[in-house]
Amino acid sequence: QREQTQLNYSTCVLDDIARDVLQSFAPRFEKESIDIELDLAAGTPRSLDSDAVEQSLVNRLSNAEKYGASGGKIRIATNQDIDSVTIEVHDYGPGVPSKLASKIFDPFVRGNDRLEAPAGTGIGLTIARDLAIRHGGHCELIPSESGAHFRCTLSTSIRGRGGLLT
């Protein structure tokens, strides 16, 4: 098992990270005619590893672009409470096949392995989940009537990350 790098916590705003990542995807989404729906409600500064949060969101948006573009829309929502933040990505494409739902976060699992399928290694969601766990949180596939809906919740309290409060 490879050694994990230490998370580097700093005070940052989840909504700002989401906007920055979305801006980097904007030309590709526009080219694919994918509309973006934003529901951002995490504007209070919190202690997070902004690079890890960005990587997690990039992985989920990349999957939404690859597998959900046919739905024509991606919804990004954030929220926060006293000791956590949540970021959701919901595309409106074909969704995750039921036979894959229980193992979608396992390494090298891909939504489509056919030759004409989008390129990828099948580790993006594994990384997103692992980063959420390292933040004292979790990442989950939310049942949805259409498309794929992923929610990652991250702890912003020292206690939630396994540390001691002093």
C-alpha cells in the first residue's frame, strides 16, 4: 500500500472551491451543451484541505461529464452545518447500473467497460471516497430517479477527523 500524503488544512470556503473547479470545466461543458445548476450554501470559511476537496470534485465532475453528458445538465450543491460541509454532484444521464451500485467506489470499477466507452482508469470515485474518509467524512451514491447522484460530507471539526480537541 502506498503511503498517503498528509492533508494540509487551511481556512477556505467550499463554495469558492466549487466555483473555481466549475470554471475550469466550463469550456468543456459548454462544448458538450451541458447546463450547470448551482445551489451553493457553504459560504462560511472552514478548515479543509482545499487541494483534496478540489481533487474530489474534479473526479466527480469528470465522471459526470463522461457518463452523464447525455442528460444535458449537472447539478452541484453545497451545504454546511456546525461541524461539516457537504458537496453533491448530480448528473441526469443514464445513471449507475444497479449491478454496480454496491461497488462503484471500489478501485478500477467503471460504469462502462466497452471499447467505445469514455477513457478512464476507474479510480476517480475511489479517490473521492478516500479523501472524504481522510477528512473524517464519507462519500455515497444517493438513489436517484435519473442520473448519478454523489454526496461527499467532510468533517470540519478536529474531533470529526479523529483528533483531540484542546
